Amino acid sequence: MLSEELGNKMTKRIDHKLLANERKRISQKDVFNKRKVFDDVLDKTTIMTLSRLISSGVISYVNGVVGSGKESKVYWAVDPAGRDIALKIYLVTTLNFKQKRTYLLGDPRFSRIKKGTRNMVELWAKKEFRNLKQCANNGVPSAKPIYLLKNVLALEFIGKNGVPAKRLVEIEVDYNDYKNAISIITQLYKNAKLVHADFSEYNLFKTERGLIVFDLGSAVDVRHQKAKEFLERDINNISRFFVKRGLVVENPSDIFSRITK
Ligand SMILES: Nc1ncnc2c1ncn2[C@@H]1O[C@H](COP(=O)(O)OP(=O)(O)O)[C@@H](O)[C@H]1O
Ligand SMILES: [Mg+2]
């Protein structure tokens, strides 16, 4: 786990290296694995950020896309030790972030919000990084955050050989998974002091070591004025999923009361 101080030190180190590398800047064609094709949704600044991640040794190269949504794309990268890394890149070219302000406003950890899309996007990445750290520090089974630079978030890769683990939506589930999912919501609230706010079968991996939660960009501090509303929605959504899959579940409002009492 990187502490804030270590993070700052690393940032300084990167800046230092950047200066040294000024002349031999890594170009776009060096960032991506030459054997693989990639799409060109990434803007120049983001490619520059990827270059910085390479020169600072966080990754060696990017291998390909593993997931893509409206606001972000997730890439499979490899670090110098040969380990798989997931890179979640928040897209600067999206307009959706404007609607996201409600998840930032009201969260005491993000009281000062600067205007401008790039700032919003970087803040959003920072928010997910912070949330993931809060999970990791409190034993919530989640993808471990590794590094954050601007709109690029490096995470532990959950899966094998560049193939992400199956999400709940893609795989058979049983009562144990249901219990596990409710336990994660509870741990998020009670230990990490967070409400996921987008908790669903799409954002849970089912792995050999149990369920792993990810996609914590929307998660809010329990002090957020809508935290309870989001918690209720999370419990309802995941309960509905398990009911759809033929399971008998506990009354969602009983779970809500138990978690918040
Ligand atoms: N840590 C990870 N390891 C492997 N694959 C990941 C990881 N995080 C995300 N992915 C893949 O990328 C997809 C999108 O990630 P997610 O964080 O849910 O972004 P979005 O905000 O677009 O929903 C996931 O469904 C998953 O397949
Ligand atoms: Mg998602």
C-alpha cells in the first residue's frame, strides 16, 4: 500500500526522470505492444501519461483493451516484473462527467471542485483511487490500487493471462455468493465507511478467493447526504439479481437496518 508521502515521493521521482528523458520521449508507438492493434480513443495527454508510467517503471507496455464503458476504458498492461496490471483510463473526451457531480458534491473528502472536464475526469480517477485504498486498508475484498497518475489508474489485475475473471452476471451463482455480496456491502459501510453506489452483478468478480468488488468511482463517504439512499439502492439491486437467479433472499430493508443501526 502506497502511503500519501510515498506517493508524493514517487511523483517527484517521475518528474525527475521525465526531465532526464525529455529528449528521448517515448512515442505512442512505443507505449502499446507492437504485436497488438489498439483503437485511438486516447488523447495525446493520456498517451503522455502512459509514457510517464513506463519511464517510472509502473508498467512496461500496454497489451490491449479488456473492458470499455462510456467513461472509461480498461487496458491490460504488464509491469517490469512481468505481472499483469489493469489500467483504468478515464476518458477525457466524454461528457458524462457533468452528471457525476452529485457523487462528488456532498462528499467532505472532495469539498473543492475545480471546473473543466479534464479536472473533473482526474478528480474522478482520484476518487476511485482513494476509495480503493480505503477498501484495501480495511480488508474489503477489492482490486488493489497500485498507482494513480492524472486520469490513469493502475490496479491489480483480477484474472489470468490478460483475461479478466468472470463477473457475477456471467457465471452461475449460489447462496454463498449472495451472503458474500451482502457481507461486502456491510464491510464497505462499517469498515471502509463507504457506500458503493453502483453495486451490482456487473461490478463483482467471482474468483477462487471469493467475490471481489471493483468499479468504485461512484462510491461515496458514509457522511454523504445521499449515502443511505445509495445503500438502500445497492441492497435492492443485488437482491433483485439473486432473486432473478432463483434464490430466496432476506428482506432488503432488514439488511439495511442491520447495516445502519
Ligand atoms: N482490476 C481489474 N482486473 C481485470 N479486469 C478489470 C479490472 N477492473 C476492471 N476490469 C474489466 O474492465 C471492465 C470495466 O471496468 P469497470 O471498473 O467496471 O469500469 P466501468 O466504469 O466502465 O463500468 C470490467 O467489467 C472488467 O471486465
Ligand atoms: Mg463497471
